[in-house]
Amino acid sequence: MKPAPYDYYDPTTVQEAIGLLNEFGDEAKLLAGGQSLVPMLNFRLARPSQLVDINNVTELDYVRRDDGVLVIGALTRHRSLELSELADGAWALLPEALHNVGHVHIRNRGTVGGSLAHADPAAELPAAVSALGGRMVLRGKDGEREVTADTFFEGFFTTALAPNEILTEIRIPAWPARSGSAFLEVSRRHGDFAQVGVAAAIALGDDGRVIQGGLVLAGVGSEPVCASAVIDGLVGEQPTSQLIGELTEEFVAALTPPSDLHGSAGYRRQLARHLVPRALDESVRRALA
């Protein structure tokens, strides 16, 4: 099929794009990488009256360190972040997660901000950013605000973005020196969305005890699911496989994933039971390396 008719705009600055969104409101859609939006347009699942193409807003394309924080422009391509030498330590979770996103051609066009704003609950990047404690910078006509990942993701394909706001930047805080991370998933084929994905990050103190952590799952809820009880149980403790296994069992017992054509709730629960301890064990191993 072909998209429904729409008016096309291609601003070159953030302020110009915000002005268009403020003018058109819910009738407008932002186009960044287009890897999710274009198929939705073609199948007429999305029928905006105005399409605002921000690919020429080059001020949003960057990856840099700023006072110990990894700062990512929303228009940064997946592939650029995947290959960035800045994403090391616990931040290495980001390129590891991105390696599972589609295929290289998709990652060459897809954008970090676009993936987060689309908020597919089975997507890898929202889980990874959440596990690292990332914060999203949203800009609108009334100025700029910064929100945490758990505030940003509100449900199925739903975020805290207002109709006249743009996600401009993602900020990933610094992690302690002895940190490690891992991303594991099971999908029907490489490049498909995860049936279950697990993003884990662990920081250890000098005595080998956990001092900080993040554990977020994709594909098991209407948004990225934070396993905060598992991390709470690990902080202050030696991260032994036995302890990780016990905490995982408690978490999985309370998990209520959806069932669909790609897997039942029971199957997803079983995947989580196996993937969570593997991701945590690997994170600990990398923190100790």
C-alpha cells in the first residue's frame, strides 16, 4: 500500500521543528530514521496530516562525554553508537544491545531517539538505556525538561513526550570503574524483535560486593520491565550464582508477560528464568576482568 496523503516539512533546526509541532499538534508526525514509521505509513496504521522530517536537523547528531556523562544526540544513527569507542565499561551495554537491532542496513538509518520515542516494549534500546539509568531530554515551546527512563516509558508505544515536544538528547550517567554489563535475548531470527531480552549492568566495590546495578527486560510487559527487586537483593552482597538464582526465581514467579503468536506467557517466563542469571553472571565476570 501507499501512505495516505500528507504535507511534508523538512526543518533544519530544533526550534523550527518544535514550531511546526506546536502549530499542528497531534496531526503531525516526526520522521527520523523512518525504520518504524515508514512501514506504518505504508500500511496506513499511521495517517498524519503533516510529516515533519528532522533528518536535516544535524545539531542532534553526536556522541560525546560531558563531565563523565555519555551524551547522545537523538538523531545519532544506531550504527554510529554501536561503533563508538566512547561506549565502554558499563556503557558497552548500548552497542551490545544495538547489535541485536535488525540488520546493518536498518542500523545505518535507524536513530537512537527514534527507537526510544517509538517505545516498542520488545525493543532492545529502551531496555538498555533504562538499565543504565539513562535520562531523556525533551524540548518544547516552553523550554527543556529531563525525565528518567521509568517516567519516559508509559506503556505500549506510549511515552511522556507531549505532542509539541521533541526528544533531543539521551544522557547516560557515569558508572564506577569496576562495572560490567551484558545484553542477552532470544528472538525467532537474528534481527527480529526480542521474545525476551535482558539488559544487565553491575558495579562492584573493592571488596567484590555489588554497589550499583540495573536489570531491565524487554518483551515481558507493556514497557521495559525493571527487575528492581533483584538488584535490591544484590546490593551489598557478593553476587554469587546461588544468590542470583534465588533472586531470579522470586522475580520470575511474579512476572506476568503477554502471550502472542510468537510465544506464550509461560514460554517468556521460562526464557526470563534462564536469561536473567546468565546476563547478571556475565556482567559480574566483565566487572572483575
